[in-house]
Amino acid sequence: MPASPSDVRADRADRADDILALARLATRRGAIRDILGWLTWRTGGPAALIGDTGRVLARPGGESDPSVARLAAEAAVELHRRGAPSAVLGGGEGPPVHLIALDADPRTYLVVVGPDDPRCGTLLADAARTLGLCWRLEWAERERRRIESAEGHSREAVLHLLMVGSVPAAQRIAGALRAALPSVIQVYVIECPQPRRREIAQRIDREAGGGAWIVPCPVRPNHLIALVPPGTAAPSATASPSGTASPPGTAPVAVAGPVAGTGPPQEPLDLLIVRLVPECRVGVSAAVALRDTPTAYEQAIHALAVARNAPEHRAGFGGDVDVTVLAGPEGYLWASELLAPCLRYAPARRADPGPQELLGTLGSWLSFGGAASRHLKIHRNTLAARIRHLDELLGVEVSRSLPAQSAAWLALRLHTAPQAAAARALATPGRTATLDAVLGTSAAGTWARVQLRPLEQARPTATLETVRTWLRADARLPAAAAALGISLPGARKRLTRAEDVLGRSLLTAPSAKYELWLAMRALGSL
């Protein structure tokens, strides 16, 4: 018997309501799950998206009947075998299974088990079109996140290669992602709220016109690291981080060039960042060659320690961390002798770290402490085991003793310096160098006095004694506070004051504690 006009109008009204409900659900976060839940309620039978192999791709929340899920999966496999876009399978003793392929992905089926309504086919066809669009959007979003994650890991790999001195490999990877890395860079370390790190990185990249190579720090979740080509015009004079003129002989800090379309002409990028995102603190290195990225990163960390307390929330580095100036040929020979047990080490198993990996672990641990496990992408127990192994190989307690750590830090710097091989060739044959001999030269004395001069000139002079006591306590704050007879917050406040005076980081790694220990040792004040 044909349907009456009133029934037809009612059916059309019901379909219009269903399409409107589907459209509203499609705008929600988690639209696919919500639409499947609505279909389950609307038809009275469980709904799901199932692949051609029978794997459930999406379903509403809550518990599902295993027997019904198995029936739906078998029906999807059967329909795919037949090559049909839609069908109603089953029936008889079992419930009917309605299936329809999504237009966006013909190998994915919308399946509803149980309803015995002749109008179910129209409802599922409408739902399949909406689900197809949602499925395509979710797939595109998954692909976007995958590509973004791959690019992020590639950027991190570029930064890691630069930090370990593999500049050609870093340039090859960088060239595959975007324009080649510049030969001269400044490093910016940007401290920002962790939940907003991605948003801030995108904003900085946009405002900088793509000129900044921005990498989320793999060690500190609230840091961004940016490699920026310096501007063609540098300011005529630059204040040091402490607000006084830069020390004699120190090159002024170069700043980034103009940022297209934002702010006044020649606005430095660091000032732009703190203007756009006031929560940020920015430390800026001097302009260095790309191969000196590790040095520039340390400079930016030192500048960031000052920027935290600076009114303008940014600071440029105005000091000098090049310790190779204090070592002659015997110094490079001493470094090789200290590291020789590690350099000659032959691992017992292929899976064990070799000499270069152990030296990389030592350098990362001296820079970041326990956070080196995140830098090296190894478990913290693996890191601890490697450091214990290095204690045994080197015959000193680099895991505990600041003097041993400082010596190892200096040895690594000298061993990896570009001039190391040529300098070792000039060393006196058969002569054994010592750390005291390395630090006893006139060049070392001059370097040490430059390092300590800001503390000696500071008021109150107790700042120098606080740093000395802290170094004697192996840079352990509780022990230093006890030796000074003050509270732990009081000792921390004094060292923060010393950071401002020095323009260097003490309490946050990478720390200047090794240079200061070596400087005081060179002057005999420890």
C-alpha cells in the first residue's frame, strides 16, 4: 500500500531533523564518536566504523557486546569480499547487519547491528556522508600532527648534531627541511610557560618571517632555542648584562635585523619577543660561527640567568667563556692524558657505548646533570651506570667531586678544540703535564682575574665569599648554606645576586661553576 502524503511529509521532516542533528554533531570535538553514539540511540542498535579486515576503527564510548562486535566485523569482511558498497547481511535467526562504505574511504564501513526498519538505509546513507567528511578531517589532522612531529624531531636532530660538532650532517638535514643554516648565528634561549611553548614558537617564527630556526629544548620543557642570523647592522654600543659597559676587549652583542611588518625598523628580535609575549625571558648570545653553537648556547643560558631579574626581561651575553686561551701545547697534552683511558676503551659487547659515546655522555652530564638523560634519550639508570663507568675509567669521581668535574670539563673543552691536534704535536716529547701546570701560566692568571673581577668589584664583597664557599661545597647549596651559617633561601638569594653581577648562570645548568672553580684554583684562592 503506497504511503499517504502525510506520511511522506512526516518522513521528510524526520530526515531533515536527522540531517540537522548530524550537522551539529559534526562540529564537535570527537565528532565521529558522538555521531556513532547518536546513531546507536537513533536506530536502537550498536554502530561502529569497521575496516575491511574486521578491525574496529571507531565506536561510541561504553562497553560493547563481544558477540555483536564479532558479528559486525565478520559482516564488514564479507562485504569487502563481495566488492559491494552497501548491503544488509544476516537476518533470519540473527540480527540484520546494515553496512555502507564511506565515500572518503571505501575500505571503511559504517556498520549498525540490529535495527529492522526500512527507513534505516536512508538514515545510514546520510550519516555515512557526514562521517566520511569527519573521517577525512581526522585523517588530515593525524597526518598534520605526524608531519609536525617528524619535523620537530628533525629540528632537534639538527640541534643535537650542531651541539656535538657534526656541522656538515646538521646542514644536510637542515637543507632538506628548509633553507640552509647560516654560517654565522646568534642563539636565543627563550624561557616561556610550558603549556604555551608551541603557540609561542609559532608566533615567533611568524613574526620573524621564517628567519629563526626554532627548536623546543629537549632538556627543559619551558625553553625554546632559536638560531637566528645576526642583522647586517649592529648597535654602536651594547651594555653588559649587569647594566654597565661591556668589559674592554669584549665584542658588542650583535642583534637580529629588522623584522618585516612588525614594530619599528631594526627592532631586535629579543625585544620583539618580550613585547609580544611579556611572560617570556630571553637570553641572547654573541654572534658566532655555526660550528661554535655549543658555546653560543652556553652564552645564551648565562644571559637568560640575568634576564630573569632584568626589568626589560632580556639580556645579551657580554663575557667570555673561551678557556682555550689559557692552555699551551702542554695543556692539550694534559687533556689527552686525562681522557686517555676513555679514548682507549674497547667495549666488551657491541651494544655497550664506545669511547665517543662515553665522552658525549660525560659532556652532556657535565652540562645538564641528571637532565642529560632527556638530552641523550636514554633512561636515567643507563645514565647513572655510564657515569659510574666513567668514574672507574678516569680514576676520579666525576659523579661527586666538583674539582674532578671541573678538570674533566676543561679536558673536554681542550680535547675538542679545533687547534688541539696541532698543539699536541708541538708538546715536549716525554713531558707529563698536570692541571696545576696548565693553570699556572701567565695566560691562565690573566683569564682567571677577568673571570673573578666582577665579583671582586661588587658590593657587598660577601658575594665573592659566598661563591667561594659554594664551590668548596662541591656546588651543593644546602652544604654551602650550612657553611655560611645562613638559611637555604638566603644562600640561594646571594647566588642569584652573584649571577647578576657575573652575567653568568650558576644555579641553572649549564653553569659557570667549572670556570669559576678553575679561576679560583689558578689564583690559589680555593
